[in-house]
Amino acid sequence: ETGVTQTPRHLVMGMTNKKSLKCEQHLGHNAMYWYKQSAKKPLELMFVYNFKEQTENNSVPSRFSPECPNSSHLFLHLHTLQPEDSALYLCASSQGATGGRGTDTQYFGPGTRLTVL
Amino acid sequence: AQKVTQAQTEISVVEKEDVTLDCVYETRDTTYYLFWYKQPPSGELVFLIRRNSFDEQNEISGRYSWNFQKSTSSFNFTITASQVVDSAVYFCALRMDSSYKLIFGSGTRLLVRP
């Protein structure tokens, strides 16, 4: 596997279900991200992890819960979602930095298409 | 506040035509980075280019070229001799030096017809 992979690619869930999205990067990066892409809004950053520490939470509802056990893996745990949460969820990774952000470039996975019924 | 505007929602051209995708950004920071990404129907965002705010040199990569002008806060993308495989949604994005957050424009859907 190369680059950034995401599983599953498609997910349909009811509002009472609990599911998790998985992201894995094979680029040796230290920072990982979750983005949401819905039909009516531009791409929105949800969470950022840098060296396994969460550094940004973009006012995301608590029904979305991220987990970053190591620099290569990132999860997004979902529970009691709403139909308006239906979207493409994209994971990204970048080199990350301990100081300034510098010329950091984010590389994206193929996304998980989520439908909430 | 930072913002990226892609005023062209959709562009349709015939193969071999040249096409320019516009991007206008807003920021008061002096150090920032601009990006272009391509999103084909498969959904994955493919990185195309990164530009630093202190480097206004235009760049050419094959059929792709980018024109960065700080005076007009624009970072336009031109595809020369377009091909059907160029059909995709193209996103312009901005990032401050102080943050990891990418601020995306709303995207321009490019359709290249045979």
C-alpha cells in the first residue's frame, strides 16, 4: 500500500448506529487530518493531530470522536449521527512540524462516502 | 479573516482548448502558502502545486502553469491543450504559516469534451 488509504470507501448507517472510519498513511508523516466535504459547503477541516496530539478541533459536534493511536493511523468514531452528516470524509497526512508549519503539504486519501439514513 | 474565492462554478471546454481557473484569496498574514488540488470522480484530492507568499515566480509543469500575483491576491491555474482526463473539480486553498488548517475555495468543475 502506498500513500493514504481509507476504509471503508462507502458506509450507510442509521442514526442510532455506531461506526468507525479508518485512515492509514504510508508516507512516514507525523500529522494527520479529518476533513468533511458535503454538497453545500466547501471542504471543512474537522481535526488535526500532530505527533499523535490533537492540535485543532474545528468546533466539531461530539458525535464525531477522533482517535490517533500512532502517527500512521487515524480513526473517526461515529455515533448518533444526523442525516445532515452525510458527506465525503477525507483523511490527509503531512510531514508535520514541532515548530513552525513551514512548507507542510497535505496528501489526501480517497475518502469514505457516508450516508446517514 | 482568511478566505478563498473561486468564482467559476463550472467550465466546459472542447479538448485542446486552453482554460484558466481563477483563484482569489484574502489574508492579512505576510507568510502564507497557496495550493491547488485536483479531485477526479474517484474522490481523492490530488496535490498539484504549493506556492509560498514570498515567491511570486510563475511555474510551469508540462501543460499546467500557475500565475501568482500578490498585487491582485490571485493564484490562477492554466491548463494548455486540455484533455478529457483533465475533467475534474479543482480546488484552490490557502494556509497560514501559523496553522495546519487548509482553507479551501468552493471548487471549479472542469468538463473537457472530446
